Amino acid sequence: EDLDLPDGQLPRSTKKEPELYEMFNEGTGVRQDRQEAFKWLMKLAADGDIRAQFLAGSSYLTGNGVKADPAEAVRWFEKAAQQGSVDAQTSLVLYYLGNEPVRLDEARSWAAKLENQTGSRGVGAVFRRFFTEMGEWPEPERTHERIKDWFDSLFSTKDPDLLYGLGFLYELGYLGEVVTDSTKKNLEMRVE
């Protein structure tokens, strides 16, 4: 049963910030309150918790519990990415590729850090191949179209490292705006 707690009163069962974040975010044992969850998340993020910093960036990007603010999202993603968060590094690469203006230098830089951390498997392999095959970008006005075409073409590959990385990106929701509907269906079949 959900508890409606007075402002400032914590559940008696726990006073641990990660658990409080989860409780309010999911509505477990308390009334779901994403703004309250965000407050607990930010306490963790400010204390240097890498996962919390990544989630803070995601919250600012999507407006989950807080007003959407892409600049703040990037700031928190960078904090987590600098500590080695693969999720945050991936988010930065895709953010810099997916927004106008496309910031290729920043995307390449975070992709290189990501590959150094993950090696030739998974997401690092996807981005290495992406930047190698895309080469120079002489037509900035077609950038998003080229990115979609490239990701769509990748599904003919039999390379397990690339497929693993693509599945990872898809499951985390990173490819939503990057791939076409037919590619999403292909990914869903491979993930199952």
C-alpha cells in the first residue's frame, strides 16, 4: 500500500538515499513522486555516484522529475562519463550526433574514450565503424539522414560485436530517433 508521507518525513524502514530514490521513482511503499525522487538522486549525484550522475543527465534530458534542460543533461553526463560510465559516454556521443548543430568533434572524442574503455566489443565497435565509414561530412544539411542510413545499413552485418553493441544501444533506448521503423523491428527480433 502506498504511504502519503508528510513533507520532510522519511519512511521508517530506510534512510538510505539510493533506496529512497528508487522508492519515490517507482512508487514502492510510497506515493510515486518523480520530483521527490529527483531530489534524492541529486544528493547521490552531488556526492559523486556515477550511476546517479548518469541518471541525473537522463532526467534533465527527458524532463523526468525536473524541467528538461539539455545543457544540464550534458553537464551531468560529462561528470559520469569522466568517471568511466559507458552509459554516459554513449549518451554524449548520441547527443552530439543527434542535435543541431551536429558536433562531430565532441562525438568523436567521446566515442574514442568509449572504445578505449569497452575495447573492440559492443558499443565501442559500433562507433569506431561509424566514424571510419562516415569519413568526412561534406554535406552538413544531410547529417541526420546519413546517420539513419548508416545505422539501417549496419543490420546486414553478421559481426557479433556490432550486433551486440546495436542491441545494447536499442535496449537502452538510444536508437529511437536514429533508426527507421523497419530497423527497429529488426532489432526487436534480434533482442528477443
